[in-house]
Amino acid sequence: MSVTRLELLKKLDSLGLAHHTVEHPPIFTVEEGAAIKAEMPGGHSKNLFLKDKKGNLALAVALSATKVDLVGLGKAIGAKGRFSFGKPDLMMEILGVTPGSVTPFCLINPASHHLQHVIFDKALFEHDPVWFHPLENTASTSIAPQDIIHFAESCGHTPKIIDLSQPLPASG
């Protein structure tokens, strides 16, 4: 059973994490939301539900402007083979949401413990606040960047912070 938006917001309150939610029309892609998000100062995200050849699962949370290096990310975290995007039925099973609603707030769902990796883009931490869908793509919720890490940890995850545009150290 997936957690509801109201249950999520109650959890944020119980953790003492300041947040603010803005209602808007459904947003399925970064491009669709550009005009809406221009009215909401801070960092906006794109969230990738990924699966490697062995079935290992990852949630990568990037700044919307970051061009994510999936090959480099896979190598950096030891993925087996190339990443593919998780199918909608697996997304619903593990994260409790449908495509267009993926968010780090999904970590509140008990089945999210099947994720082997939770990765945040270093670039997100250059913005305050950061915005994520509150389990539904008809709203966005702002939170301080350090608080999203605290939230992930409170859900039993140990997130990594990586530069998702260049996840591997430069060779030299």
C-alpha cells in the first residue's frame, strides 16, 4: 500500500522539516513544467528510476538542468551492465507512484527498501529550497536541501551525493 500525500506531509511535520506545497496542473516532464517552475524560486529536480542488467534498482535525483551521465553513474556505483529505466509496473511496486510522479519523497514507501542506491546530484545542494512532487505530479513541495537527506535517512536509506553530470573522477 502506497503512502498518500497527506501522510507524507505529516511525516515531514513530525520530523520538524519545513516545507511548502504549491498546486499546479499535472507535470510529466521537466520541459512541461518549465513555465510553472519559473514562478517557484529554488532548484527543481528530475528523478530517474533505474535498473541494471542484474535487476539492481537505483533512484537518481538530479537538478533539472543536469545532463545525467548514466554510463558514468553505472560505473561509479558498480551497476551490472547498462542502466535502463524501470518499467511503470515496477515503479508502482517499489516507489508507489506512476511515471511523472517519481520523487525522493517515494522513499517513504516501505517497498523502496528494494532500492540498492539512492543518489542525489551535488548540483541540487547549490539551491535552497529544492522542489519535488509530493507523490503526485499535480503539486510541488519545497524543502531545504539538507532536509531531503535527513528525510531519506529517516526512511532507512543512506543516500550518496554525486556530481551526476560527471560521476567518475577525471583521469589524469
